[in-house]
Amino acid sequence: MICPNCRKEIADGSKFCYNCGTKMAEPGAPAATPPPHAYVPPKKLVRSSNDRKIAGVCAGVADYFDADPTLIRAIWLLATLIPGPNLIAYLILWIVLPLGPTGVALASPGSAAHV
């Protein structure tokens, strides 16, 4: 399902968009398109809860900047090779950033998604 306000993909059956907070239309109701001048609240920087390798920091930063998480991970890895506070910054972000809500419904082991 796609949020009509921020155009991000969210889990089917969600009542609110976890990116922008827009209330989703009830099932069976016609989808309302927002006016082009609609206010879009600013994004929140959170750790990813569904695309994480260590703590979800790089995926959260990638989502905030609409970038590829693999690219952010590669940049962060290269940055740790340069002397500086890179590892400390990652640990601080791990502690400070809240864990974001999950946006993708995981399939159960008995479902047809594992075929």
C-alpha cells in the first residue's frame, strides 16, 4: 500500500502512515488525493527496525535522506577507515535514535510467501 501523502510504501491494513502520520482511507472507501499544496510534516530520523545489519542506524539515515542503505553502509565503512570519531558517532546514534516502527508485515512461516 502506498501513502497518498508522502508516496512511501507502508504495510497493508495500516491505519496511519508511519512516515508522515497521515490517516489512511478505510478499506472500500475511495482514496482521496491530497492537494498539491498540502503540508507534509518533516521526517523523523529513526533507526530502522526492519532493514538492519547491526543497529539499523545506516538504514535509518538512508531512509531519512531517501538514499540506498547499501550506499550509506559503504560510505560509513569507508569513513571508519579514516581516523576520527566515526565509530563513536555510530554508537551515539545507536543510543540516541529511537527505534522506528516496522513498515513491512513479515510473512508467517506457513504462508505462501515462502514458496
